[in-house]
Amino acid sequence: MGLYDELVKIVGNKYCSDKDFICVAYSRGLDPCLPEIIPQIAIRPESTEQVAEIIKVANKYNTPILPRGGGCGLMGGSKPISKDTLLIDLTRMDKIIDIDEENHTVTVQCGINWSRLNAVLFDKGFYTGNMGPGSGLNASIGGGLSHHSGGGGGCAKYGKCSENCIGLEVVLGTGEVIRLGSQENRYVEKPFVRLALGPDLMGIFLGDNGIMGIKTMATMKIYPKPPYFSGKTFYIKEQTYENAQKIVLEMKKKGWSRELGIYDFFFTPPPAVMGITTDKLIETWGEIKGGVIFYVTEAFDEKVLERNSEILASIAEKYSTRELGPSANEGNITDWYYGEQGHWQVYHPLFSICGPNYFACTTEVIVPVSRFPEILYKLDKWEEEKYEELLDAEAEAGTSHIVMLNHNSCYIGSGLTATTDEDLKEEVIRLWKEQFELLLKAGGVIYMCGQIGSQVLVDSRIYDDRFYNFLKKVKNLVDPNNIISSGKFRF
Ligand SMILES: Cc1cc2nc3c(=O)[nH]c(=O)nc-3n(C[C@H](O)[C@H](O)[C@H](O)COP(=O)(O)OP(=O)(O)OC[C@H]3O[C@@H](n4cnc5c(N)ncnc54)[C@H](O)[C@@H]3O)c2cc1C
């Protein structure tokens, strides 16, 4: 029996394929230019036991494996790096194992997507707080935890999704299964807390970009969903970066989420606003030329909501703003964003700004709030300096959005748009890497690394050498034959 037959024995014929027309679908991600390598086999397990068996077989044949959730990664993280890859599609593992309404936790198989999970939780009056990434209609919990995702709702209040993870089951590169969090105690029946019987080893697997093991089960915190919300959208007429920052800093000083119930806060800089208005993606924004901020606040009490909304608006109004609203017809997008679950759709139009033949090469970094205007100016300057090179590569650079996180930082969503033209790919990749390098050397940190980001970290010597050596040792311990996601981080 060879590799393929041994795998079929584990999952059955229906869920294992080496046919081109199946495997080719797994060679693609969202970027237009990283190589599209077709895996040799794609397999769809349904249980942790099956995943463990698959990994043991892969070790026997020394075959590289790549875990894939919704396949929405933007940096080549969920497409193969080598041709002999065995791709493990985890989306069949989508069961909700337990919703604990007393202890406010949910335990799921990691292939479930954010929207399906939250649809079930909403019916019970709960939500996951952080609603995963903007691609949450498709992206999985496992993908989110591997990327420290956030942006699909709730970042300002709940931070990144991994901050809300309190239990994890992982299959290591050896096929061993381990449980992290309170289940490190063999007598604990159900996961309930992350920091448990010693050092926090769960962190090794969070934000690992799929290199440390296969996440099969996760326990997340859940929160009662407040019944009241309101939000406002403001257009900032001048000094948009500085004024957006001043608004955030003042709101933070007055208590942010804890005091003012802020759930989300977005800033869209002027060039992206121009793209949105030119393409009439949000018609009610008319032809405004400036930056736009919007925020949502939520509360359990109507009077508290009213008070918080007034405080927030009075802050925003101080900094050269004009309200777009209050109604949706006048440009306030927050009812759609929060009330109609638009938070999972907000990025789709941004990705389409440059038309059907262009795709995004995304660079996202987290920076301290105190520095985001300065870093945005650096990006603008880089774009100006690279004007000719970008033109030759038929690419455009830009920053689409800045999302505030719960404590002291925010993330900047920027990148390039480029065509799939074969002749231009190499040049686009070069510019893409350069933009990453610029942001990292400016002091940003990346969380979603994929293929390209993880390689920039090593090739551009961003990593502190002592840390990188330690990372190598840890990787070697959990995956001694380096079969999981090999090629990323230059492993
Ligand atoms: C429209 C759009 C909007 C987006 N918005 C955001 C955003 O707001 N914030 C954000 O962070 N990202 C965003 N993304 C990027 C991406 O969708 C997210 O990072 C998402 O969390 C990826 O989840 P996924 O299930 O699609 O993972 P995949 O793309 O399938 O995989 C991502 C990485 O995780 C690994 N992986 C997946 N599942 C597992 C598992 N069970 N065990 C171990 N490793 C695993 C893969 O090997 C890969 O390295 C967006 C993408 C799109 C297309």
C-alpha cells in the first residue's frame, strides 16, 4: 500500500483525492502572484483521530503537509509551497461540541467558520465578542487562531481572536495529540481557563501561521450580546491622520470600551475614501474628499447607551469633522455594519476597488496608536518614491483601513493591487516584500504572515537572532521531521 491508499483507509474514498480538478482548487489563495502549486493529494478528515493518523502516515512517507481552513489567507499561507504537499482541508471538522452558558465558553472543532458559529450563539443571546476576520463568512476558527485574526467585528473591545481562546487541542507533527489550558489537568472535565498548570504553552500555537501543529478543537470565551447599540460615521476634513489619532486618544483617555462601550473603531484614509466614492461603493458618501471614521458602541441599558453616544460624538466633533448621518441615507454605515452583520462584508468592496482584473497583495501590521500617523506618512512617501516602479509593474499601493484594537495599538491594512500577468509577478512580489520590510523596519509587527511575510521576517533579518534560534528549537521539538507547513519562516 502506498501513501494514497493508506490515506484513503483513514478517511474513505470520498474525502481523499489526487485528481487534478480537485487539487487545483487548493493551489490558490487570494494573492495574484505567489506560485500556484498543486498539492499531490487533498484530504478532508472529520475527527482529531483521523488528523493524527494522517500525520503519522505523512511522517512515514516523509511528505510535507499543509493545514487549510477557509483558504482566505491573503499572503499565501494556505497554499502549498512544494509540489509533493499533502493538503489537509479542515472544513469538515465543523461541529459545535459544547456551549456552556454558565461558564461563558464554546468548544468547537476548528474547521467551523465564524458566521455559522455566531449564528448559533446569537440565538442563545451570546456572541464570540471578537468575530474573527473580515472574511468570517468563510474563514475558520483554526485559521483565525493561526493568524491572531481580528477585523471582522469587536476588535476595539475584545482584541484579537486568540486573546479570547482558553482551550486548545493540537495534533503535533509526530501525530501526538495534546490539550492546552485548564485541560492540562487530567481531572478537569471541560476547558474553562487558559493560564493553567505552568507556563502558557498555548501561546506557541496561537498566531503560529500553521507551523506548530494542526488545531483540531478550540474553546473560546463567549459573551452575552448587549441588546442596544449605536454608531456614528464622521468625515474628517483636514489633517486626517492627526485628527483621527486625536479622537482615538481622547476616547481612550475617557475609558474606551470599559467606560464608553466602544465595540469597533475604524479609520479609512483619504485615498481609500476616494476609491470608495469614485466607484460609488457607498453611494451615500457622495463625493467627499477626506478621511472617514466610524465607531460602534454597545450597552445593556438604553440610558447608558445614550450617555456614551453623546460623550463619543462630542469628542469626534472637536476635530475638524462633519457627521455623515445620522441616518444611513446620509452616509452613516454603522447600522449596516453592526445591525446587519456588515462587519463580515466590509473588506469585500475594499478588495474590489481596483476592478475585476486586479487582486490584493496585502500587508497588515500592528503599530502603537501613538505612531500610526507617522507610519501612514512613511507609507505615502514610499508610494510616491516608487511611483514609476509601481507603474511599470501595473500595481498600485495604498492603505485601505486602520482598525483600533482594545488596548494601545491598531492595525494598518495596506498593500498593493496587481494583475495576474505572469510577466509582472516577479516585480510585484519584489515591491510587496519591500513594503513589508518598510513597515517592519518602521517598528510594526505582523501577525498574519503566510508564505511571503514569514520569509521577509527571516530574509530581511527582522527577527532578533536569539528569538529566531529559539523558535527553530521549539519547531523542532513539536515537528521533528519538519513536515508541517515546511517552507514558511524558512523552516
Ligand atoms: C475579504 C477578506 C477579508 C479579510 N479580513 C481579515 C481581517 O479582518 N483580519 C485578518 O486577520 N485577516 C483577514 N483576512 C485574511 C484571512 O481571511 C484571515 O486571516 C482568516 O483568519 C484565515 O482563516 P482561514 O480559515 O481562511 O485560514 P486559511 O487561509 O485556510 O489558513 C490560514 C493559515 O492558518 C493555517 N491553518 C488554518 N487552519 C488551521 C488549523 N486548524 N490548524 C493549524 N493551522 C491552520 C494555514 O496553514 C495558514 O497558514 C481577510 C481575507 C479576505 C479574503
